[in-house]
Amino acid sequence: MKFHGAPPPVIWIRMPNQAKAAVLKLLLSHRLVLQEALQEKGIACIELGPQGADQ
């Protein structure tokens, strides 16, 4: 089996176990930063925690 292209982008969520609503709130509150990094800058891995995103 052959794979072509870059691997899929990863959002690494760094926070203790949380309810789905808390994770969703974190993702939505950083939505624009995530979109810019993944789509416009082509960054493959983003670390996301309560303090924000590290690329």
C-alpha cells in the first residue's frame, strides 16, 4: 500500500480529562487560530491547551 502527500494535520489537546462540552468550548474559542495555522500556514501539528495554541 502506498500513501501520497503529507500526513493529516494533528491538534494535540493538552488538558486533563474534561467533559465533551469543555473540549468543544476550547476548540471553538481557538477556531480562527486553528484554521489559520492548518489551512493557510500549512502547519501539521498544533498543541492546544487552556492557555492557547502552540505551533
